[in-house]
Amino acid sequence: MSNAHVNTIPGSSKLIEGFGRAIILLPKGTKFVIDDTLYSTKSQRNLLSFKDIRLNGYHIEIMNEKNIEYLYITNVERAKKYVLERLLAFSSGLYYTHISAIESHLNRLSNVSN
């Protein structure tokens, strides 16, 4: 992490200020623990990968309801499937929801110049 630059469409930018564990909570109470998160005060959006969802024991399904696409985060208990969260799709193919950070353990990056 000594080089804390992120490649973006306009070019490389020093956005990452720290890294560590995050515990996040989705609107209907689904909780995720992610150990390898990156932290930036400049970021107004966060990405949650399918890998993060699977590592927390949940499953993913894409469904259409009345011609609107959703990503379902599901859980199976005692052979019964439960839809925990329903995320709406952007036209770009990304899905979105509100995420509330409830706890984080941040390791600050030192000022390293390259």
C-alpha cells in the first residue's frame, strides 16, 4: 500500500487514504464484514463486489419485476430461500442501494512520495 494511487478514467489519482476492515449495513439489515477495504474521504460512492457478498454467506440473483431489473441478495436456511435485499439497476449495469457504515478499523497510509 505504499503507492496509494488509483487508476481512473482521467488518469492516476491519489484517492486512497487508508485500508482495513469495514462492517456495513444495508437498508433491510443485511450485514457484511469486509476485511480488505480501501478508504477515501473523496469517494461519494462505494463498490461492493459479488465476492464480498459470497464471502459473507449470501447468494445473488438477477430478477425482473414488471420490466425492472433487480439484484437480489438471498440467504438459504433450512432449504428455504429468503430475499434479504433488493437492489435496483442503473442503466450502466451497476446496482445501487444505500449503505450505512456502522464500524470501521482504519490503518492510515503514511505520506510516501514516489
